[in-house]
Amino acid sequence: MHEKPFVEVVKEQLESETLNLPVFHPIAVKLQGILSGKDFSIDQVVALIIKDQALTSQVLRLANSAFFSGLAKVTTITDAVVRLGTREVASVAMLASQQHSYNSLTHPELKSHAQVLWKHAIGCAIGTRWLCEKNGYRNLAQEGFIAGLLHDIGSLLILKVLEGIALTDGEQRGVSRELTNEIIAAMHTESGYQLMQKWNLPEVYCNIVRDHHKDLEETGNVLLSLVRLVDHACRKLGLGGTPEPNLMLAATSEAQGLGIKEIMLAELEIMIEDAMEMVTSAS
């Protein structure tokens, strides 16, 4: 039997309506929808989260971690919302749901790859929010966190498709890291964009997923530039692969376009490393 090229198989799987890809937690997505409006109540936020016991426990665990709190322990979702604020809790909910998705793979090689991607995603989320708050873009901080978290969602999607292929007929076929990287590099932005569109997520996030690797000198999109800059920082630190210590962040078009100085970028690197230690210890 003539086998189709691997990339064609992946494309077919991505387009399949029957493929079960629990990439986004519906409650976390609904939270983002509620918070995008001006009129919402704490009760609405709490009511959504407590519908899911697993999500409730994850939110409480993360809300009590060193990174998110440092205050007295909170024991209820209402306490978490009051203490941290609705938007912060929504970020935690999205973080918790995404962590579950990255942990859901069972194929050993692909699961290992997913853990590397998870560190990159959380580093970009934390770093983009911090950069927004420190550089006069505080109004973009919430969107920055979500955009950083989701920008490489296409890579996770492809890993899930590859796992389905690798486990065909109950056989755990080997999937080399090199081949996986090649497929992700070629397909993750467009595949991620299609998935975001399918999930009807806001266009601001869809465009960042699609465009974060495009060869653009000037994006005209501040949030995209911030995510791209933090993506560079995470790659420099080795969050997502081999460290690239010679990557000069201040020389990137994003840093220059945003007017972000070298000392701020050095602080960004330190903050990401410190935050990753705290988040990892809370996992």
C-alpha cells in the first residue's frame, strides 16, 4: 500500500471533524468571553469555575502558589476571586486548563516534547504580562498573558495529532524529535490559527498565533510585537529548546520598535527565570 506523505496525514487529521482535540477548556474560554465585556459579576465568574471540580482544584492550587499569592491561603473560589481579582483568576483558569492539555499526552517521546512546549508557553505568558505592565501597556496585560500562553497552540495541536498517528492500531510507533520539530516548524502557525478560528476565539489572539513567526520588520501590532519579543527572550533562556545565549534582544526589530532598552530586557530575563522556578515548584 502506498503511504501518504506524513505532512498530508497530519493535515487530514487536523481537518477531521471527528478528531477529539481537547485543547481549550470550554469554561476557561467562557470566562474570557465574560471578562471581555464591561458588565460582569464575581458571582458569574465563581459559578463558571465551580462547575468543574478538577478546574476548581487547579485554580485554588495555582492561586495559592508563591507566584500568584504570598498572602494567606485561600480555600474557596470566591476567596480567590476577591483576593486576586476576576481577571487574574481568569488567567489562572486558562493556565490551569492549558497545563492539563499539555499533560494529557501519553506517548513518552511526545509527552516529553509537550513538557518543553509548556515551559515555553508559560514563560511567554508571564513575560508578556510583565513587559506590558512595565512599559506603559498595562491595559494590554491581561490580553498579553493569554496571547503569550496561546501563541504556540498549534504546536500542541500537532503533537496531539502525531500521538494519534503513532498509537494507530495500538502500536506505539517511534516519532523522532527531529521529524516532530520539522513538522511543527512547517505547520504550527497556520494549524494553530485554524484551530483558534474553529474555537471562535477573539481575532486578536488568532492573529498572534498566525503571525508570531512572520518575517516582519514593523508589525504595527503592539501586542504581537510584545509576544514576539518575549518569545525571543524565552528562546534565549532555553525555554522551548536549546538556549541561545548569543541572541541579542536589544537588537531585535521588536525591541527597537517598542523602544525597550537593554536594562529592561535584562530584567525581563531575570524575572522569567525566577517566575519559572516558582511556577515549577508549585506544579
